[in-house]
Amino acid sequence: MELLHRTIGQFRTTAIGFGEMPLTIEGKPSHERAIETIHAALDAGCRHIDTAWAYYESGGEEETGEKLVRQALQSWSGPREDVLVATKVGHFRNFTEGRPTWDVDGRPETLMRNGRQSAQALGRDSIDLLYFHRPDPKVPYGESIQAIRQLIDDGVARAAGISNVDIEQIDLARTILGDRLVAVQNQYSPISRGTQDTLEHAEKLGLAFVCWSPLGGFRKTRDESMFDPFKKVAKAHGVSYQQVVLAWELSKGDHMFVIPGAHRPETIVDSLHAGQLELSDDELAILG
Ligand SMILES: NC(=O)c1ccc[n+]([C@@H]2O[C@H](COP(=O)([O-])OP(=O)(O)OC[C@H]3O[C@@H](n4cnc5c(N)ncnc54)[C@H](OP(=O)(O)O)[C@@H]3O)[C@@H](O)[C@H]2O)c1
């Protein structure tokens, strides 16, 4: 069965992508397992992979996520040219008091350099979709976005996205990027609904909205009770509650995309089936 497809800018791809992050940061599986997991997603029909320059372990080799995606695509026998690969620049890994951290560097020169490195690590002449990962409070947002625009105009990337943004930042980015801007990637899930306004704003502007950590994230302490209504609906359909969560997110509009992460084939393959799950109006009303 073909998976649910939707449109991001000039791309037609699966509404459910694969968030690569868990495969190359702290707690990652073996390299073989990671490749196997990406291959399982692709074999199941997934045509959208989300990675980032900063998906590597603090203190480790940079860009291991992008390199893994390149290796997985090169060793896959399917139509790799059909796969939308999205990456992000603007974060790097560091330590604070011995603990791994995610730090930001939104200086234009860093973004320009990292964007070119990302294209090289991915083994692509041009990155399909390049996000500015997170606003850097030390750099005016417009200056960072100008660098993303330059990367597109130089042919390093084909389309732009922005991430971890509010409405004001979306509007500013759109002024600078125009039609080059195709996607907003913000955290959104049953336990992170605070970005609802940006989801609605993206729809009004004709931008895709990509939910990150759509299942609530794999490492955060969760208030599990917030998933109870999803578990109840899942029981009625005989599917995992994760599928119900993803189907609920996708029901928020045709501009909605989700990029669940996974450490193993079983979970991502299960998640990919959420696009086929039809929730009734009554069920959606209960889920909110
Ligand atoms: N733009 C940003 O700033 C930003 C920030 C964070 C994340 N992201 C992106 O968002 C992606 C997803 O976020 P995430 O990885 O933090 O968390 P997530 O997708 O909310 O949750 C992933 C966890 O859910 C589990 N899971 C997935 N599908 C499942 C299923 N069908 N049944 C049971 N369990 C399932 C996985 O289990 P297993 O571990 O057992 O496989 C994994 O532990 C990342 O990979 C990354 O690409 C972007």
C-alpha cells in the first residue's frame, strides 16, 4: 500500500518522514543497526529523511547523521533520487559541566560554511531542503536568514525551512526568503501544543508544518497521562497509540508533516502506517 504523500514547496513526498537524530546522538545503536533502520523505513515507502549538521555525539565526529544518511542511501537498492533529504544548520554539540549540550551559532559565516559542508556530507550537489535550525539570540534573526537565502541563490540548497520559530520570525524569514521558504519545523505533540499558533500561521501562508518530536521525544520525562485518550482510541482501532498520535497531527491540515524518530526498524515501520489510519470526527474531538 502506498503511504500518504503531501506537498512541501516543489517536493511531493511522504507525510511521515523519518527523524534520523536518535541514530547518531547519545544512546545511538550500532552503525549496522542504524543503516538497517533507515533501509527498513525506505523499504516501507518512506521518502523523507530529516537530519542535521549537529546530529552527532558531543565531542565526537561532526555531521555523523548526514554521513549516515548518505551511506544508507548509497547502499539502498531503491529509487534514492525520490527521497527528500532535509538537513539543518545553526546548531553544534558541546559540553556544559561535563554534560552534552546543543549550542547555537547563527552567524552568517558559520551558516554559509556549514551549509556547504552539509551538501558535501550528504553527497549531493544541492541539498533538497535546508533549515535554519534555531534562532541565535546573539545574531539578528534576519542576518542568519540572509545567509540561508545566499546558500539557495548559490545553488547549495533548493528550498529553505526554519525551525524553532514564533510567528514574528516566520514573517521576517518570509520577507527575506520569499518563495524559497517552504517549511516551518516546530515541536508539536500531545504534550507540546504551545506552537499551535505557528501551525495555523504556516497554513495561512501556504507553508508546510513539520512536527518535531511528534511522539513527545525519546528522552524526555513525560506526563504519560496526556497520552491516555490516544491509548483509548488506539485500542478501538487495534493499533499502537503512536499511530493515533501521528494520525491526529496529520489531521490538523494538508500542510502537516511528522518526522518520528526511532532506534530500530520495528518502531519506524509501525509509525509509517499512521497515514492510513482514519480517525472519526468524534475521536478527533476527544483528542483535541
Ligand atoms: N528541529 C529541531 O530542533 C528538532 C529537535 C528535536 C528533534 N527533531 C527531529 O524530530 C525527530 C523526532 O524526534 P525524536 O526522535 O526526539 O522523538 P519522537 O519522534 O517524538 O519519539 C521517538 C521515540 O518514539 C518511539 N517510537 C517511534 N515510533 C514508535 C511506534 N510506532 N511505536 C512505539 N514507539 C515508537 C521510538 O522508539 P525506539 O527508540 O524504541 O525506536 C523513539 O524512542 C528527530 O529525530 C529529529 O529529526 C528536530
